[in-house]
Amino acid sequence: MDPALQQQSVFHLTGKRPVTGLDAPDELGLRPALLGRYRDLTKLRYDFPVVLADGAQGSFVRSLSEVIDALLRAIARPGIEGEGLRKHALQVEREMRRILASGARGPLSSVWDQAVARLASQPGFALADYLRDARTELHVDGELIDCDEYLPARLLTHAWLKAHDHKSRSRRADIDALIVSLTDILRADFLRSDAGCRPESLRASVGPRHHELFNFEVMSRLLGHSTGGTRLTAVRRKRIEWALSVMGSQRFFGTPGDAAALQASAGRWDFAFDHATEAIEAFRQRLPAMVQLVKAMSLAALEAAGRYEEATHDAFFTAFDEHALGPRDLELFPSYLVRLTAGSDDAVVQLTLMELLSSGIPVKVLVQVDDIFEDSGPGERHFAFGVRSVQLASTAVGLNDCFVLQATSSSLFQLRGSIERGMTYPGAALFSVFSGAAARAGQLPCYLVSAAAMQSRAFPAFVYDPGAGPDLADRFSLGDNPQPEVDWPVAQLQFADARMQRVIEPVAFTLADFVACDTRYARHFARVPHAAWSPHMIPVAEWLAHASATTSDRIPYVLAIDGEDVLQRVIADDKVVQAAYRCRETWHRLQELGGVNSSHARRLIAREKAAWEASKQAEIEAIRATTTPATPAGAAAADLSGASTEAQREECVTPAVTERSKDEAWIETIRCSTCNECTQINDRMFSYNDNKQAYIKDLGAGTYRQLVEAAETCQLSIIHPGRPRDANEPGLAELLERAQPFL
């Protein structure tokens, strides 16, 4: 074996780097090649920073770019006249990103003023005063935050407060309306009493501005002779006064609009906790007060409508206790927020958390995951990749009635709609979020680390919404992941080769690429000098896609770039590659849940296809048996002697099948059933002849992917895709594997 190849093979199998020949990547400042274009995020316009919007109206979170775009539509004239203002406003936006990247915090309005002040001190920056005044046109304010280790807690707490405030406003209005109704009943009863007809009582019931308009002495004498009607019984009065007392002293709902005070304030209960046991204990302690408030509101509603019947309702309310509270009753009350950080004591925390999520308490739980790696030492288990964190969300899905959202920090803004649904969901909800803080290691910002975790399937995003529909197809979604139908997302990498020619190459982003982002695990990688590159080296994605028998002499690598933007090949050791394999298998299970590449569906289609083909073949054989005439011996002799006619030969002789190369793309046109499957994929590549049977009209009018897809969808399996014409077409390794059964 070549010495260089031997070194590479030894490192891949053992993780032992030789003294010379292979370099340690942590000393070279390497990062995955696909992340090479994102060295300075402050120069990009993307989802972050975000504004945690104040006020009860509108979305709870807005992107800074979205806010600036709305501002420019309001203040900048269209066309060239407004170009200067747009340019300066975008400079302010970039400066705001720099301020946040430096660690500063504050409301949008304050950071806007800081950015304008910084730029105003620079030569050539005009319109500073105008832009400072233009802040009034932002029409939104709130804390401006970047994608960092604090984002999950801040953003989800803000979303919970919004939902909490909305519920408090609604319930407070309901309680106030019931209090007014019961108070009116008592006031009307008082006016029927002797005390209510006294002049001083009548004067107190009329506003001061109208005192001079009435003679209350005369009014008292008249009412004293005319009042009548049935007075409230002592029992009913006591019942109404009890309900008023309970509703007036309740501590569940604060003053509407005071969202910040809802977390903790004198006279109101706190509903946000940092431990699951604290939330459970608080709920149990408040349960008697919840029972009393539900009884008081229900009783008040009946009294206000005049439908309270003592013979029926007294017994019901006497027996009403905590066991009578149902989901609709619990929905009346504020939800609890529990904020947790995944750590080494996860086993105990998960048991308590599962108890909380299945207890029926309307709780919203944030589990922030800062690190998803578990690197094992000798004698321990294999190199893992967030197994506990992924298992947590998957276990919660198994509860069936718990809303579950798993995401990374980088995708929280995109998933804001799902976050709102989870916060308003009447039952328990779990939000499992990977922040990327621990893996940052001073090299990459949290946004890139968390985005890489989702791209690599290490921490995929999914939503399970029990209220979305009756079955799993409605409830479970993987649609927020990049390219959810494939094992690994593929992107186009552009670089210059040794001859300084531009090359565009499809590159898959695997778990190995994600691990390479973290300098803590640099020992699992080794850089190969350009002179030692060989055909024996293959990308990790390709290595995983083939059987081990064909990769025994291959070395898996990932592409990286160094500080000088030079493309490098980095070997991954066997621990990382095996972790990537397990990660892919976990992703396959999630795909099954999401209805993507379902093995059950594939088997069913294969069975139905085989049954259909067998049925059609039987029909063909039956037709041949009825249409082929019997040939007498004399006729056979005549045919052998050349006496039969040309028409007889065409009717009775089966044409020979031409042997074709497996590299050639072709269609068995004679067997086509005119199903339109292929022409719907590409009607320029596929067409019909005069007999309405398909053939390949123009092979260059489509892609190899379309050929393979047409072969897979063809009900008769008569399309043979051959070999690809374009060697640079993305995803060829996967397509060739899919095409193999049809060659």
C-alpha cells in the first residue's frame, strides 16, 4: 500500500494521527467549506437580529430587516429619488448588527439612535438628523436581540408573555362582566328595601352633576309607597355575595396590558419557573383556588342569566371539587412556563418533565440544549450526537396530546407561527431548542453552529401539533428542514481549481461536517496535504451511501477551508463516520413519522405494482392465445418452403428484441400503456408516437434526475435511464443508486 494512503487508513480506523504527513485541523483554523462564505454575518441581511415586539397587536417577533424594509417603504420615495435615503438607512441597519455583535443590548429605538450617532461621526455620512427623526416611523419597538445563547429563553418567554397577557385580558373582561351583573342584582334588590328608598341612598345612586334636578325627599316618599316585588332570599344573597368575593379576590389574572408584571408582582402569582418540580408544586397549591374560581364564575353566569335552580344546582356545586375540573376548566387559567437547560442530570430531569407534561397541567416547557455531543473515552460507549436531546422530544410525541416543537436557534424566527400555536395550545407544550452555545468554542457564531446542526440532521426541526388534525399526517411535520426528502442536504460549492478556473460542485452537508465545526473534537480529523490527495478518498456522504464491501479501501473526508480560503480535504476517523451513520438512521425514523420515504408506502407500492404487472401480463397472454391461429402441418410445411405470404409472417412471427447497452437511455415503446406519467414530468424529453406510445424524443431536453423519476413512476417499468450524460449534475451518487433496478 502507498505509504500516504496507509497513514490515512490508519488514522481513519484508529484515530491516531502520525507525527508527519497529516495535520491537526485545529491549528489551521479550518471550517466546513460550505460555511466559507459566512465569515462576517453583520454584512448579511437575514432573519437576525429580531425585535421582541411590544404591544398586544401583531406578531410577537419581527425581523430587523423586515422592520427596516417597512420603514423605507414609508419614508423613501420610489426610484432614483429615494436611493440615497435607502442607502443610508441600510448603513444604519448594518451598524445596528455590529452593535449587537459586540454584545450590546437594548430596545430597537435605542440601538437605532446609537447606530445613527456612530455613522454621523464618519465623513461623508449625510442625513443623520433626518434618519434620527425617522425612527418615529418604525411603528414598532421592543428589545432587539441577536441569535446567541440567550435567544431561546428570551424569545420563548416573550411569546409566552404575549399569550399570557392575551388570556388575562380575556378572562379579566369575563370576570368583570360577571361582577357587574351580580352587583346590579344586589343593587336592584337594595333599591327595593326601606334603606334603599331613603333620601340619602337615592342621592348616592345619582351622579353629583344631577343632584339639583331631583327632590330626593319627595322621591323617597313616592318610592316608599310604590316599591314592591320579590326580594332576594337570604340564601341567594349569600350565594351571590360569595361569588363576588371569590371573583374580586382572585390572584390568577392581573391588570390587563401589564404583561411584564404578569411574571411576578405583589398580589398576583408567578407562573414562570426554572424547575419542573416548582411548577408542579405551585399548581397543586393553587388547585383549591382554581376550584373556587370556576365555581364562582359558573354560579355567577347562571345567576346573571336567571337560570340558577337551587333544587338542581345546589347539589352540583356542593359536590364540585378538584376532581370535577376538566380540560375546558383548566383552559380558563394561565399556562405555566418552565425554563430548563439540558445537563448531566438529564435522567432525573426527564422523569420529572414527563410527569409534568402528562399531568394535565397547562404548562409550556422550554428545554434549551447547549451541547449535543457526548464524546466517550476508552471502555465507554460510542461517540454520540445528542441522543438524549432527540429522545426527549420524541418521547413527548409519544404522549399524543402534548404539543412538541424541536428546533435550533437559527430557525426560531421561521417557526414563529408554530411557537404561537404551541403557546396558545390548551394542553402541555414542549419546546426543545439547540442554541449552539457550547459548540461555539470561539470559532463560529451561535447562528452558524445551530444552523449547521439542523442542516446536518444532528438536531432536525419538527413540529407535532395534536390540534392540527386527527392523524399523524396532519399532526407531524418535517417541512422546516432543508431538503427533507434526502439523507443530507446538498448545496453548490463554488471554488477555483489549480488552474484558477471556476468549479461548481454539489456538496452534501453531513454530521461529520457539523462535528468539524467544533474545535473540541479536532482530534477526530486530520488534514491531508494536496500532494497526498488520491482517488481512494471519497466524501463522507458517498462513503455512507455504499456498502462497506465497496468502501473497505476508501478514506472518507469532508471539505474544509482554512483562514486563507484554500480548499482542504479533512479525513474523518471511524468514530465520526459511525456517528454520522447512526444520525442518518435516526433521521430515517423521523422521515417515516413525517411520511417522507416511508418504507411501508414503498412496500405497498411495490406489491401493487407487481400485482398490476402480473394482471396485465395475464391479459396479454390471454389475448395472444385467442388471436394466434392454429397452424396445420401442411401450412407449416408450406411456410418452411417459403410459400406463406408476407402478411402471415408478420402476424405469426414474434419480432426479435434488440440487445441494448445498460448505458443507453431508452423506452420499451411497444409495451407503453399511455399513462402520461413520463410526459407530465417533461413533455420535451418524452413524447408519444402515432400509436400514442411513449419514446424518448430529446434526451438533452431534461436532466438525469427526471429520467430516474420517470423510471420510478412508470407503472410498467419500461423506462431505462441508462447512465447520466452530465457528470456534474447534483446528486448523481444517489440517482445512480435509484436507477440501478431499471438499467
